Amino acid sequence: MTDTNLSRRQLMIGAGLAATTVAAASQASALSPALPPLHGKSILITGASSGFGRLGTEHYARLGAKVFATMRNLPRPEAAELEALAADEGLDITVIEIDVTSDEQVTAGVAAALAANDGKLDVLINNAGIAYAGPIEAQDMAATQLIFDTNVYGPHRMSRAVLPAMRAAGSGQIFNVTSQLGRLVIPGFAQYSPTKFALEAMSEQMAYEIVTQGIEVTIIQPGGYPTDIWENQTALSKDLKARLPEDLITAYGPMTAGMGGGENSGGTTDPMDIPRNIAEIIQMPAGTRPLRRAIHPVARPQEAINEVSAAQQLVMLGESPYGPLLKAVLD
């Protein structure tokens, strides 16, 4: 790593992506221009039973992708609805059971997707996530372990499961869905920000480490959107509050009063913003996709933090042996 001016494209080509890119371009030129924009792409998405995951599954499939829609606790009505929709519209959607907190289900589910697609997977979207309300002291170890297992260790499990196949192909894209609150903090929102901060850091570090493998990472940072995470958060927080001693509930007043009350709704924004942005990024040429994208029609305060963070990373390590990796991802 002596040339600190290497671009991401050059680093990816150095990993053996050149032949793959040329072959793909030749194949694309022979295809009908009428083909949908995600034709030929294979996408695995977690948390596909509702919210961004369900909307994304339908959107990517309608754009021509082969989608592996994963969710936990099969059989369930959401899976049957998705399978019926796929049959009605002729969409290439396969529902697979994956609970991202289970090593066994992650291994088996990813293996099933790879087996159904000649051992290849183009895109992983780590979308599954949960939330709690309440102050940090009120988060018992059961709640803390569950949210970290879902929001941080889940994406880690999934990424480790797909990376060998992506490395073998010399290409791939991993999307990790974080939040505005992966950069900023709201008091009384439990361990949500801590988990999303952790996922932000893990994603960025992984992006530097696998860029030479021809694999890219993009962090999706949604603002507030009305999805089922709020209803699920209400139920989880209600159960947590029932386990808390009364003196702890009283000590934090307003921060515990709303636990389990369903006070959060995500506003009236359009959740389709997220799948539309992800589909747009998938279609970008390899080597040009962003590390982070903040998504909200109005409020994107994390963008300033993203800019400062990237600049300071380069100040700290840009001229070090790690410089080419950072510049390939951040420039």
C-alpha cells in the first residue's frame, strides 16, 4: 500500500474485479434494454416481514431482482402473503427463515439462498432491528442482550455468512440499515443509539477491510418513518417496564412514563424512500457507491457529522499505510 492515490475502482480491480466487470458489461450490452434495472441481481434481506424489509422485497423484485426475503418464526401470515403476492405478480421472491440472533438459522438460511442461486449472492441488506424506550438504567440485561444481539450481532452474523461467497465472486454489496440515531442521541431511547452507533462503526471498519476484495459497504441512515418498529417497540417496552422495580420507574419520571405507551409513530413520511434509495445505490457502478446515505425528506442532521467524521479519518490515517483503504472508501 504505497500509492496513496489509488481509487476504489483501482483497488477493486486489483482484487480481481476487472474481469468480472468486463464480463458483466459485455453481457449487459447483449441484453435487451427493456430488462428491468435490477435484472440478474440476487438480494438477501433480513426483517422482510414488515416495514422497510417488506417494502424493499417487493420493490427490488418488481425491478427484476431475485430476492431472498428472510424473517423469523415461520410459518407466519406475512410469509404466506408475500408468497401469494409473488405468485400473483410473477415475482422472483423466496421466503427463508432466518432469526438473525440464531447462529444456526443464519448459517442454514444463507446456505439455502446460495444453493438456490448457484452459490452467488450480489447484495445483503441487513435491515432487521428492534427498539426499546426508557433510560439506560432501566434496560435490564435481557433487554440489552436482545437489542445488541439483533441490531449489532445480527448484521455481524449475516455479513460473515455471505462474505466467503462474495469474496469468491470478487464483488458484492452489503447494506447496513442504521439510523439518524446512530450519529445523534435522544435521551430516554434506551440502547437504540448505542446499538446503531456500534453498527455504524462496524460497517465503516468493514468497508475499509473488504474494499480490496471487490466488496462495498453502504450505511443507510433513515430519519423517522412510520413502520412497525414503533408498534414492536411499544410491546417490548411494556414488557420491560413490567419487570422494573417501582423506585426505578419513579426515579426517571417522564422517561419511564411513556414506556409501552406507543408515543412514537415515525411521522407521516414515506417509508418507500429507503428501498428506492437502496435500489438506486445498487444500480451505481462498482467503486462509486457511497459509504453513507442519510435519508429523510427534511431532517438529516447526521450529514454534518458524516462529513466531519470522514475528514478526520483522513487526517488521522490518510497518509499512513491505511491511507489507500480509507481514500478508496471515503473519496
